[in-house]
Amino acid sequence: MLAFPVIAQSDPTLADFWDGLAEWVLETADVGLPIGESDTLLRPDGTYWSYLHASDQSAGIVDQCGEPVAFPGCLTLWRSADGAQSFALAEPMCLMACQSCPCDDVRDHITAQQYPRVAVAEDGQHYLAYEWHAQVMLRRSDDGLNWSDWSYLLTPGGTWPSSYAPCTPTEKIGPHPNIRGEVHDCLVGAPPGLYIDGNTLYVFVAAGSAPGHMRCYKGDRHGDLGRLQRCQTDPLFEGAPEYGPTEITSGPEIAAYFDFRYVSSAEVMKVGDRYYMAYEGIRGPDQLERGMDTQFGLGFARSTTSAIDGPWEKFPGNPVIQPVAFNWGIGHADLLLIDGQTVMITATSQETRGRYVLRWK
């Protein structure tokens, strides 16, 4: 009898997921991270650090002056020594110190260091992007612990009225069937994303609303972070062009409309010669004048060429993991490659974040 060698099958990649050959499987429902958007990195010593915005309400966080931090909170550091299976809070205190006491939100952003993204270059330089009241702030660090002063990604940024400064059609805030009386009609900012390619830093932001768009800025990471330039393709891709049937607010019928209001929270991973992105899509409030967004989903997109700042396409099976619902945090996902296995950390409930792994179907 002839004996044939057994060839071990490698773990699936995001390219296999896109081709329908792999699926996300929940491995751990609660990795110890409280609800609040996070970003997780592998450290040189083999441990994992997760940067997460948290508050006194979510995790008993105090600022550097000893005062409880109001919701939504400041940047905190959580550590894992078991391969990102579980995390523990390093210290119940904001990672970045205020310039003086008492802390001031305008000066220190102490209650709104939201939706953090952290990227590390080959030389060990760390870069941080977060949202402060819809505006994107950027900082640098040599060690991931001590951060520089902040820089605005751009001015104007966040939301503003076109009477103050005109905006392009991509940046316009359009009408939403369940929102009345928008004060501002322009948007660039909101939950950001980061990616480093050599000496080039890419920052991904939301542009416009109803419909939302994904935009990116790029520039020399060693230069002035407040002078990044808009990427070649604008936008990279667009959310759903309409809200859809207003009488339908749940179920598979609204999947096509899940990213109508906002497209943001980019997390980018390169596989082969293409770039893949997890992002948050928000359809918006499900009732007139509800006052908050209630319909969230996790989407994927990929570059159509080998250029990160060229056009992108959305995954036809969006949204993934969970149906569109009041599951905030689901769209802000961390993508990791751990021993060849593609891992994703994202919300598993309104109180917990968990770990998914990509497995062959």
C-alpha cells in the first residue's frame, strides 16, 4: 500500500472568508473587557495590550487627579498574558495624564477619548487616533504608555454648519427619516481607523451621514500629523443610499440598509496583495426623535486593487456576526493574527466583548 504524506491545512484568512470558505465562530463570549470600543496589539514580549475607553460607570476609572471619570470615558490599558484569551485592567486610571488638576475636557479630553485605534510602526513608534466629540485626535508614543500632546486631524473637523465652512457632497449630512432639526450639515471625523505602511500613516474617518462614507487621509508619519492629505480615492466606499422601509426595524429585510447613517471605526489588515477592513455601520434611530442610534452592524470591505487608497468594495454578506440591532460596540472590531489564526475581538452583548476565530466551513 502506498503511503501519502498528510499535508496540514493552514488556517483560513480573510480572503477565504470573503470567498465564502470560512466563517466567524465565537470562541469566548467574555474576554474580560467591558463594553467600550477597544484596540488590541501584540507586544514584543508576547503579551497583548488592549486600549479601551472606559469610565467610572463601566470599570471604576478615575483620572490622574483621583476624580471619577464620567461616561463615555478615557483611554485605559488592559493586558493579556494568555494569547488574548482574557484581559485584566492594568490600573483603574486613565492612561494619559491631565496637564493639571482638575482635569479639563477641552484641554485633556478626559471624558471623551473614544473609539481608540493604535498602530505600531516597524521602528516601534506608536500612533493613536481617537474621537473627541466627533473630531479625530492624533498622538505619538515611543512605548505605548506615554503619549505626546494631541493634534487635530483637520480643521474644521467633526460636525459643523456649512454656513461656517462649505463641505463637499461626500461630507454632507443628509436627511434621516427619524431625525429632525439637525444643527450641523457637514461631518468629517467620528470613530477613526489607523494603518501604517512603511513611513506612510493612513487615517480612516467617517465622511458625511445619511448616506455615510469611508474616507482616508495619509502622510509622512514622521511629519506634522495635523497636515495629512486626503487619499487619492474619495470616498473609498459608501454606505447604503437610503434608510429603507421605515416600518421595518429588525430582521433580514434591513440588512441592505445597515450602514446608511454612519460608516466608521475602520480596522485594516493586509492579506496577500489586498487590504481588508472591518467597519461599523449604523442605520440610525429606529423611531422618530428617539435621540440615540439603535441599529448597529459589523461590516467588511476590501480594496479592489493592491492600493490601500484606491476604490474598495463591500462584502456582499454584510452585516456579519449579529443582525442589525441595538448592539453598540459590535462594529468596532479588533483584527489579530495569532499563530496563523485570524482572531476578532468585538462586542458579544451590551456588557461584554468576546473573541471570535475564523474557521473553515
